[in-house]
Amino acid sequence: MAGRRAWVAVGLLLGVATLARADWADDVAAARRLYEQAKTPDQFQAAADMLQHALTVGVPRGRQADVYYWLGRARYGAKQAAAAVDALSRAVAGDAQRPDYRLWLGLADQLDDRATRCVKALRLVYADALTEPADRRMAHDVLTQLHEPPEAESLLPAASLSVPGAVIRCAPGDPFAADVREAVTVGRQRLADGLGLTLDEPVEVIVFPDRAAYQAYHEARKAPRPEWSTSCMGHGRIYTYPAGVGRDQLVSTLTHELTHVTVRAAAGDRPLPCWMDEGLAVLMSNQFPDCRRTVAKAPALLSLEALEVPSFGEYDEQDAYLAYAQSRAMTEDLLAVYGPGRLRAFLAGLGGSRTLDQAFRDAFGTSRQAFFGWWFKERARG
């Protein structure tokens, strides 16, 4: 009798396990059908809910990556950027060899305002021999929209020089690469000493042989640079060429671009307020050293809204100069009052699940608007 009861128990357990398998498989199949027919965020949300339920009822470990992949695509369709990134990150963690998983994680990164991560992912997807033609076309189109067309890659120098904290791409034997290496080393130390920030991955520095090659590449990107430009940063890369500047100016210029790369990486590739992004860059590079005098003598200062435009490049020379000077002064005072530790906490919060307003208030105990009001009243005029 005892043996019979044991076999009955085993049978019941096997039946429950079979039922659980059927439940998750049915949910996934139904969710896939719903996803294929979905046209509105609410319909994608319904598919996501079914996939999320499937994950709670015993999806086998070997199948979880694929379920997370479809969950991420459903979250993407529902315009839930952070949730899509989370689900697709789990899919890639489960099977990093799947180009389609990495493609959609890149698309989710773009939706979540993490353009650099998107570009880095899609470059690899585009170059992967395992990528399906339709997925390669999608990667190509998105890269082109982000001014990173794959065709432009052929204009980059082929040789690579790995140095501490950087990979320098240059023409073989280019002596300017040694100057770049020294400048990047100095810039890295300034950021470590001044802000306590370092890059987890080496920064890629592209060294063109001359201005013509530098401009040709950016024209191929459909992002031509001003005539005065000698260096710039784009999606985590630094671009430069030997412009005949002295050592100090080269260090200053590359430190400026390296600050952008490092700070944005610390923020998980999420966009910062322009005044903070540019203020930190000019502060670490020791540019606009007369910022206090410029601010004190200005007939009128720029509002917070004017300092949080996407780029100061849209301003004329006079307003742009004031914007950079005012940003450095504000950033200096932010660091003087709160310290680099609070800045790092802000960047970490922004890189996580916090909004810009939440991350700022969590780190500094006040809003950006209140900080600007205090700065304008107490510090702006010295």
C-alpha cells in the first residue's frame, strides 16, 4: 500500500510539472500571437503581461532567454524603455551569441536615451556574420539615423595602439599618437583626482592624419564639424588630428572630450543637463578660467532653461561663451557645496531607474530649479 501511495504521489507531481510546462508554453504561444497582431501600446502591454506571467510559472532555465527576448520586444512596443532594457539585458545574458537579442537590446537602449550603448551594440550586430539580412538592414538604418553609417567606418585609420585606459586608432607609425597618449593619461588622472571617476572600458581615440581626413569622415556621418574644430566626441569615441597646437592645449582639448565620455558613461549613457555636462568638461580641462569675471560683467545671465538646451552650439559666439562660463561657475559651486561624492551618486542614480529630476533631488536634496535660484541669488555676482 505504501508503495502504491508513493507511485500515486510521483504521478501527481509529474502531472503538476507537465501542467506547469503547458501553462508557460501556452502563455508564450498566445503572447507571441498577440504580439504579432499588436498595433497599440495597450496591445503590446497585454502581450508583455502574458509573457511576464509565463516567467512566474516555471519556464525552464534553457528557455528563459527567449521568453525575456519576447518580453523585451513587447515592452519596447509598449514604450516602456527601462523595462525593455531590463528584459533584453536578461535575454543577452542568457545567450550573448544571438544577434537578434543584441539588436533589440540596442534598440531598447535608444528608446531609453542611451544612444552610445545603442551604437556600440548595433555596430557589432551589423558586423556579425550570424546576423540575418533583415536584422542587418535594421541595424544599418538605425546607425545611419544616429549619424553613424557603417560605410563611414572604412574611413577610419586601421592600426590600433592599446595603452592604459585607451585604444588609439591611427596610421601606422603616426608620431602624433604619442602626444595623444600623453594627453589622455593626463586627462584620466585629472578626472580621477578631481571627480573620483574612471572609465570601466578603454576609450577609443581616433587619430586622423590631417584636417581633411577628419572632416571627410564627419561629412560621411552627415555631421560635418565647424572649421575651427580640432577634436570632438561622438557616441563614446574621441576624434582628433594634429592641428599644430601645443602640449597644454592638446591636453586641455582631449581632457574636455574625455570628461564627456567618462561622465556620460558614469550616468549609464543617459543625457545630463547641458550646463552640468559642459561645465564639468571645461572645469576639468581648465577652460574658461575667467568664468567668474565673465558672469559678473554680463548684462544678463542665461536662464536655467537656456542652459539645458541640447547643445550650446545653437547659440551665437557671445551667448555660447557666456553659456560655457556660466556652466563652469555653476558646476564649481555645485561641487564646492556638495562634493564629488554627491555628483557620483547623481550620475549613478541617473544611470539606474531614476529620472533626471529624481536623481538630482536624491543626490543633492534639492531640485535643479531650486539650486539655480540659490546660485543666481547667492553666487552669480560674486
